[in-house]
Amino acid sequence: MRLLIIEDYAPLRELLARGLRDAGYAVDATGEGGEGLWFAENHPYDVIILDVMLPGVDGFEILRTLRKAGSTTHVLVLTARDAVADRVTGLDLGADDYLVKPFAFSELAARVKALGRRPRATAATTTVLRVADLELDLIKRTVRRAGQPIALQPREFRLLEYLMRHAGEVVTRTMLLENVWDYHFDPRTNIVESHLSRLRTKVEKGFAPELIHTLRGAGYCLREPG
């Protein structure tokens, strides 16, 4: 797996690069935003570890530029900023995960590994998922139902993508936590239920038939009618 680290603090950048190379990854690293953007635009990476506070082009601008160009490379935003607003900004721009400094290297490595397992659109895979009249475009990151656009937050988009990739299958709550959120939450959390509730409202209100079904005691299933 090939990684790009864009981090301006040299000791941390070198520590991450060394640790990830020791873990078997091919790693490029830079401390300057403009150079990092050039690397990201001109080389095929599986995961980008992206700091926000960078000289030249900041991390949010790099992320915005990549997503606007249609890049589906997984991005882990790494920053000292711990304000909720900054986390929301990163996720809204299309970040796949967010880690606040200071952090344990083992946690970062686990998140990188999880992102590497997550499928993304490539020339060899479909870029549009369809179930009945529901359509999700992985490149444009758009969702439509019966031709009408539906605005989703990044996590809702990822949740719908997972359900559509497993259309007709029973998907458990644990599967969603591990594949949509990438790591284990407190089992008492209602994060899956709350996100599914919002997703249902957006993709089903005003449309028929119902596509997302709750199977009591088993999980969830997105399936065509009939």
C-alpha cells in the first residue's frame, strides 16, 4: 500500500514515515502544502495523511482541490486543532477520517490499515451504484433518487455506499461500525441508529417504495421492492 504524508513538523513527519515504512508501507513525505498537492495529484496513493496547518497551501485547500478533481484517495486528516468546527469542516470537504494530536502511533496505524481495506472507485471498478431508482456516483459524490438530487453529509454518503454495495444482504450493526466508522465505539452508542434515521429521511421521504429495512434482531438491508 502506498501512502503520502503531508506534515510540516519534521520530527513527527519523520517518525510517522519511519514507523509506517517499518510496517511495510511505501511512503512519500513532505512538509510543504504545495508540494504535497503536487504529489497527490501526480502519484497513485491509497491513503493520504494530511495535516491542516501547512505552509503554502493548507490542508483544507488540498482536500478541497483533490475532491473537486474527482480524487477518491482516502484521506486521514491529522491536526492539532481539536475544535468541533474544524473536524466538521474536514469531514464536509470529504475527509475519510480525523485524528487529533497528540495521538498514539498504534491508533494512526490501525486507522490507516482500515482505510486501506475500504474499497474506493478505480478504473477497474464501477463508479456508479444503483438500486431501484436510487443512484450513488462515487466520483462526483452525488446521490439521486428518481432523478432528484439528495444532499448527504460525508458519513451519510459512506453509510449509503456501504448499504448499496451490499444491496440485498443483511448488514449488522457491528459491520457498519467497523466498515463505516473504521473502529469500535462504545456498544451502548446509538450512532448507527441516528445516522440511519437521518439517511432514511433523506432518501425515502417523498419517495416510494421504502428501500432501507430494519430486520429486528438481525440488522439492516437495502433492497429493491418485490
